[in-house]
Amino acid sequence: MSKLKFVLAMTLFFSSAVYADPWSTVSKITSLYPYSDGMIFRTGYKNESISSCDGGVRFSISKAHPNYDVMVSSMMAAFMADKKIKFYIDSGQSKVCEPTINRFMIFK
């Protein structure tokens, strides 16, 4: 029985290490960086398993997103008002410099 528990524990450990939760934790936006392909932002949330730049705190909104204008203006308003956000990282991305997000929530 102890061998089975060990195998089960190791399976759970390694499967959770590979899985990147698509939702961030609630955190502040620390900087915004408009660039030719969209809007890069850095947050207090860190996910080095998907974001390879700036220690895992760099993410982006792609200009190709159908709601780009609303998302970027909302992100800028949240940044200026010093509000916290929680965002959803696009699934199926491999580790990249600034993974894209497809939605976010703003908190008081």
C-alpha cells in the first residue's frame, strides 16, 4: 500500500508542476508598455512556467484580439487608478516572453 501512495503522490506532484493555471492571482499592474503587436504589461503575479521574460511577470494583450481597444483602455484605467486585476492566460501557449491574455477582471 505504501508503494501505491508513493506513486500516487509523485504523479500528483509532477502533474501539478507541468500544469500552468490559466487564471492569475489578484495583483497590481506594475507597468504598461505599448508596442507594435499590442500592449505588454507587468504585474505582481509571477508565472515562470509560461512567461520567460522579466522573471515571469510579463504578459500581453494582442492587437489581434477582437476586443483589443476595450481591453487596453480598461487596463490603462486600472493602472492609473491603482486597481488590482486578475487575468486569464490564453491556453495552449508554450513558454514565451510575453504570453497573451484574453480577458481580465478589475477589483476595487
